[in-house]
Amino acid sequence: MNAGQINGPNLGPLLLSDIDLFVPKTVYPPREDTLLLMDSIPIPVRGMERALEIGSGSGFLSIKLASLGWKVTSIDVNPYAVAATRVNCRRHGHHSVESLEGSFDEIDSLQRMTFDLIIWNLPYLSAPGSGPHLEPIEEASMIDIGEGGWSSELRKFLDSKLSFLSPGGCVLLLYRTHPVSPSKPEEWLQEGWSTREVSRATFGNETLSVYSHWRPWSGSEPLRIDTIGSTMDYDFSVMNGPQRVIAKHQTKGRGRNGREWKSDPMGLAATWRVDITGNINPSMVQVSLGALVSRSLGLELKWPNDIVDSQFRKCGGIISTLEDNSSVKIGVGINRSAQSVQGVDTSGWETVNECLDSEKVFMIVDASIASILESHAIIGQPDGHNTSKIAWSSLSRTFSKGVDLRFQGYQASVIGLTENGEILINQEQEIFPVGDLERIQWH
């Protein structure tokens, strides 16, 4: 029997991945999206074993969680789904799964719990404008809501109740990313949560993606100092693990190739020291971080690491240096407002969002760096392939806006990125990898 196929109009057996389930009417049956999320579920780690499934439906994913060793609590607003979860979990020997009726913000007993993993196959259907409608209980569990969607509602709840998710815990959500739904993964990043795509698949005209979200660096606070020449000169050598320093005043900021960067006193000046893990190429770090940070702030990326506004005026930049074979130091300087530096007019983030202050921008940058580089206890190591996709996506968006590029005085086009972060230039049918910004003119 194919995935998602049900026998009978009301209650019938469903065979999916060798798990025999009973799925009542009004309960969402396991389908391809369920399997996509199932394949993304991590195994528990020592001391982090409590999992919550929101919108359990038939209980299929709760069974998967329990079989991997998670201590599972599941919830659903549909009482028939709660009954199905209880029956199906017990039929498959998982009697310890606790299934509760209601939403995550309204079940009293749930508010006293702390979870290490929260998963949710988010509702992503739109309310029908005409024609057949779902039953009320189906609408409550299958239709996304308003601006920001259910994803935003969960994020706001977690921000208001910090103990609900453990400091090193994570959230695993399945989104419909094309066509777009009210729930969007980037909203978490813009609110200071690390965000990393785990998997993606296309079914017909829809693209579904699983994303993980977590608090950067287990919620630890950065080091804050009043005044320093350059945050890149801060000595992290006596400290273990990832570190961040943010300066209120930076007097001798520097940019690419040691050039002076005049820091905006109302802007951001900070440096991170992070271990390199997984298959991340250190040479790609500043390009991919520039891409993610600029996109999250509503700005643009000028290769390799300049953050610019829509008029291509520089707002800031990112520099990275390899400290040893296993760690990288990342300096970030971004202006809040426009200023003149050595006769050149620069811009700032307030051109796109004048309500942002330096603390909020730090949160976004911090989450961006953790999204790309942090090795998470549950989710695992970062993936260099995703990092390259982030970089090329932002560069493609910049070039699609009519940027004219000249290489050694002649018009050229950019067709890709190398694994070392160089751009591939196509000029008169010849392709060149270019890593030297000075050989390129932008118009």
C-alpha cells in the first residue's frame, strides 16, 4: 500500500514503513512529508533524552522517536488524534509515550516540563476561499495561520518560557518552502535563533524542508568590553570552546587586507573564535557568513565579504582568519547609519530597518555564525554543502538586480563559486576562477 493511502471511509489500517497504524477520520495520515521529517530525527544523547511531538496525528513520529530511545510526550488539539496516538503507540510496545490533548501553550502539566527536542510537522495548508471546507477540528490542526504562522507562535512561546526547551536543546520543524507558507524558517534567524536546513524534497509542485532551530552556543552570554583597538586583536587563547567579544567602542577597526575601518559608535563591532568542524572549508567562511548576515538584515552581499545596501554603498563587512588547523576568528563590523570614510560615502542598516539597535543586530549575526559553524550536540556538525548554497543564493540575488561586473576592464558575468570561495568569471566564453577583489570592478 502506498504512503498515505487509507482503507475505508472512517477507520482502516495504514501500512507505512512496516508500521501498521489505524488512522481515524479527521486525523492527518502519514504521508511523504511525515517520512521526510522522520528521516531527519536525531538520536538522543546522554543527558538529553526528552522529546515533544506537537501535532502527533496518528502517532507515527512518536513511535519513531520512542524507538530511537527518546522519552516522548506527544500533543494534539484533535481528540481523535490523541486517541490514535495512544492506541498505535501501545500496539507497537511504546507504553511510556504520554499523549495529551491541547496546544503547547495551554496544557497545564506541559508547562512544568523541559524538553531537549521538539518536533512538529507544521500545518501548511491555506484556508480554502471557496468550495469544500475541512471540518473545524481538521482546520485547527492542518491549516497555517496569519502572518508568521504557527512557527512564529511556537518561537514566541519559547522566547517567553525559556525553561520549556533545555539550553542545549533544539527544535525540528517541517516547512512548506515553495509555495511559501505563513511559517518561514528565516523568521527564527531574524529573532536570534540559529537556523539550519536539515533536509529538503520536492513533491509535485511543492517543496518541503526540515529545519533545525536552537539557541546559539547553548544560550551563553558573549564577553562585553567597553573599548578596544580592534576586536580582532582580543586574546581568546586562555579560553576553551567558542567565544564572542562585543565592544562598545572600537578605535582601530580594520577591514580586508588590513585597511582601516571607521567604526560607527552606534553600530556593531564584534569578533568570534569558533572551532571548525564537519566538512566546512575555512576559505568559504567569510563569503557564506556575509551572505547569511546580509540576507537576514535585508541588505545585499558584494563578494566576497562586503555588506552593502541596495545602492551598493558599503554598510559593513566580515573578515575571517584561520587561527590554527581547527579554529577560525571572525570579525564583524556593521554601521547603523551613513558616514564618510576617507572621502567615500558609506551606508548602514537603518536604511532598511531604522528600528534595529546594535543588540538586535548582534543577535542576528550571532545566530547566523552559529547556524553555519556551530557543532550541535543533537543536530551534529555543520554541512559545507549547505554553506556553499547559502553563499551562491545571496550572490545570485545580487547579480539578478542588474549589477555590471568588469574583469580587467572588460565586461564579464559570474557563473558560480569554487569550493574555496572564489567566483567563477565567464568572459568571452573563457572561465576564470578569481579570488582577488582588486581585479574586479563593480558598477
